[in-house]
Amino acid sequence: MSEKEVFRAVTATDVARVAGVSQSTVSLVLNGKGRGRISDSTVRRVTAVAQRMGYRINQSARHLRLGASGTALLAVPTLANSAFAAVHAGAARRGAEHGLGLVVFPVGAEDGAGRFLLPQQALDGIIACSMPAETVAEVSAGVPLVILDDASAAGVPAVTMDVAAGMAMALNRLLELGHRRIAHVRAERPAWTFVQRARAFDLGVGTRPDIAVQRIPCPFSPAAVRDRVMPVLSAADRPTAVICDDDNMASGLYSAAMGLGMGIGTDVSVVGFNDAPVALQMIPPLASVRLPLEELGEQGVRALVGLRGGEPARPVNLPVEFVERESIGPAPRE
């Protein structure tokens, strides 16, 4: 056998020759269509030969026959945020179960706004995370589209997380601990998820005249949060509890509080969102609203597969969880 023959890919014809069956039999067995048509002994023999020879199904040819590329685009605002890495992990895991590869495409805008150009390749669909539907819809050119973390577009399959319920959980727990001066550090971004958090906070405090509320819009960075909240925490009527739109933003509040000699969880209680790995690295560990980011990615792929299969679009809203840690405690006595 020549060197060229040694290194060429094993074909179905090779498997058929070694197994002593026809090529069509090999095709039926390896594509899972042999049940009831081919004897069990033949199925076992063909499978064993294929495994021994290292045969791999030609996915490109398979997708060509099915009229599909086997590739979907996962569009995210940025790769710098660990939350989107978690979404990708879940989407990739579910995609592999369906023979669907994912290309991660960073739009380059932190808030997902603006126009972007899709990669010039055949796509089975687009999964757009944390971006307005209209941003993606206008360039998707009829490609099946699923939106994650945004439910603003009618008729587009959307998978969201119940961040409003998460905000309510955090707020209610702080109220149970006796806090009546509460601030909300809000991300200065137009993303749907942050709008929902703000609305839920406003709704929760709107019927409570006994609560003194402060709303603090901030850029999405710890340094910006530190600078914005420093004068707030220095005031005589400072909040005794603060809810931040993100764990990284909460780290900026930690910095400001510690710079003022305040104890986290004693002088001021702090809650974040996401329950990212950084939440456990902070001292004390940060209480946070845990978002099911990997499941968000998984459900996005499931919705895309269903959409391509002709299933009607159904919105999915995933439950979240409030994780209590040492960063919150009873309201300090006056």
C-alpha cells in the first residue's frame, strides 16, 4: 500500500469491502437507518469495522444532501464578557447533539447596537444574544433567527431569563432584612435585560412610601461605578443596601465602600447579577441573582432546530435564582 493510500480518508466503500457487505448497507447502518431492515449481527459487524478503521461520516456531503450547512452563527456583543462564554458553552453542547457547529461572531459593540455584516458563508441560522432583534433581522436575509435575552421583537423566537423575578427576589430579601434606604446601580445600556431589571426595581419600590430610593446610572465598568457611588455612600442619608446590574459593577461598589472604611454586609449590603465566578472571589462573597446562561445557549439551539423543523415560535422564559451570601445582612441600626 502506498503512503498516499495509508493517509487517505477511509470511505464507506472501504468499510463495505472489509465487512463483506454492500455500500448501501454501510450507509444504512452508519446513518442509523438499519433497524428492522438489516440483521443485528450485520449491524454489529459493520459498526465494529467502521470503528476499527476510523471511518468518519462525511458531514459536508451529508449537509449538502439535506440542504443544510451544519453551521449556525452565535452573534454576541463582545467576547470580553464571561457571560457570553457561558452562553456559548451551552449552545455548543446542544449544537453538537444535533450535528450543528457554531461560529461565534462578536459584533464589537458592548450594547449590541448598530449594524454589522454577517460572515460570508452559508448558515443554517443565527442565534443573536443580548442584541435588539431589529439589529439582526435587517441583515439576516431570511436566515432562521432566534434571539436570546431580548423579547422585544414580535414573531421572532425568543429565549429570555426572568430577570424581573430576580430583581424582585433581591429586593424582597433586602426588605426582609430591614433595609429601607436602597439604591439601584443601573447599567447605562439600552439592552432589554437591563430595562427589565430597572422596571422591576421601580415596580417593587413604587408602592412602598417607606423606602428611600436612589437610582444611579453607571457605565459598565467597576472604575466608573466606584467613582459614581463614592459621593452617594459618603452622604448622611446614604443607602444601606445596593443592587447592582452586574457582578463586575458590584466590585466597583466594593472598592468605593472599602475606600470609605465601610464594611460590606454590615455597613452596606450589596447584591449583584449573573453569579459569575468573580462573585465567589470577592471578599466577602457576593450575593447575586444567578442567571442560567448555559441553559440560555442550549435553549437557543433547541429553538433554532425547532424553527428549521417547522415548529411554531414559542417564547421561553427561564427561571433565575437568588443566591444569598455574606455581602448582605441586617440593616445597620441608626
